Amino acid sequence: MYSDFSDELRRIRITLIVIAVILVFVPSGSNVTVDHNYDDMSYQGSQFHKNLVPLGNGYFGLFTGDTELVEDNQMKIYFYDEKQNKMVLKREVNLDTVELAEE
């Protein structure tokens, strides 16, 4: 009984050793390149921002834009209904097309 068990363990051990030797000596096809020049890299991304603007009477605006793209400034105007606890998007305004009123 024990001889069958020990024979099976011996076969498993030999198989694992053969697999390990094959994995060590057979070259894999992947090349790994590590670049340590972190000082030379600089972030060139855009500066995207979002600002919340209170407009009164349950209305507020979400101002979004990009500092590099002057034409991409928008405001989404929302209304918050306290009774139903819901936010409703009322309209989207492109701020480049809005004319400012003089006081």
C-alpha cells in the first residue's frame, strides 16, 4: 500500500523537477525594458477644472473647462428639488457665446 503511494509521490517530484529545469533553461520571448529617466519626463497634460457656483433658489451651476482650451468653458445649470430630493439638469450653457450684462 505504501509503495504505491511513495511511487506516485516520486513520479510527481520527478515531473516537477523536469518542469523547473525546462522553465529555467528555455528562454522566454519577452523583453522587459526599464526606463529610470523620471527627471526628464514632464507632465504636459491639460488642467481641467470643475467649480460649483450657487445661483440661488435651488439652482446651482457646475462650471467646467480646460485652462489650455479657451473655447471649452461650459456651465451646466441644475435645480435641486428638496421635496423630492432630486437634481434636475435644466440646461447647458457655452460660456463663450454668453454676453455679459452691464450694471
